[in-house]
Amino acid sequence: MEPGHWSSEHSDALRDYFFKGLSYAEIGRQINARFGTAYTRNAVVGRARRLGLGAPERMASPSIVPSLPGESGPLASPRVAIPGLNLPPPSALKPANPVKLRCVGVQPRLIGLRELERGDCRYPYGGDKENEAIHFCGHPRMHGSSYCAPHARLTRGRGSASGRAAGAVVLRLVFAA
């Protein structure tokens, strides 16, 4: 037998079983047992649709089917909504606190790496997107830092220098080759 080809006996048996109310999987098992075929449930569904046999109409739950204006209401009485069911917690309904972005009021010179001089700020700009050039601030840098004063404060974060140093790990060179 060719795949996808249903003989008339098989189609007639499908109709009979369908009108008896059997499921598609059970129809497939009955036809396979009776005729020695190997139809799958999906093959039975497809053949039933091609024969114009649709799935029996399912009864929609009245509680989830909205009624249109001018139509009668649902068959069953509407369910009472439980307060707070499927609602986010009250804290999620409050507007979020605005985030204060850390920025500095420096107009960078935007110079390239080759133009950077010894005393220039090395705070980078750009390079976020692929193939985007990276430029640097270029203003005079602070003593002991690679950045100008505003960028140094921006990169250091909050707290005092001694407080930051307390959490720092100090590595000591023990042996040099």
C-alpha cells in the first residue's frame, strides 16, 4: 500500500468509527487491527478532515466566553473573582524611583590613541558598537591617576580612599626571575 493512500474500505471504516464517537487514536488502532495497516493518529485526523469530518464541536466554557452586546449572558452564573488573585504585589504597582546616573560635566577632546600624550586623560569614549572607533578624553590628568579629576571620581565610586583600600588585596613580589 502506498503511504498516504486510503482505500475506500479504510475510509468507510473511519466514517463508521467517527460517527460512533471514537477518538482519532482509537479509530487508528481499530483500522490498523482490522486491516493490518499502520496508520498514525495524525494520519487519521488528516484523512477525516479531507473527508469533511471535523472534530465534534466542543462546548466552550461559559465562564471564559465573553458575551457580545445584545446577546444573552453566559449559561452558568459568573464566577466570583477572588480578591488579589493573579495580581502583582502592591510594591510592583508603585512607580519606580528614578535612577540617578553617574556622569561628569566634561566636554572630552575625543582624541585617538596615537594622539594621546603622557599627561592626557585616558578615559575611553565609544567602542560600544562593532567597528566603532575608541577615542579618549584627553584633558590633563590628575597626579597619580590615568584620568582627569572628574573621570577619576567617576571611576572610583563612593567612599574614602582608605575605606576602598581596606577591601583591596595587596600582592607582593616575592621572587623575580
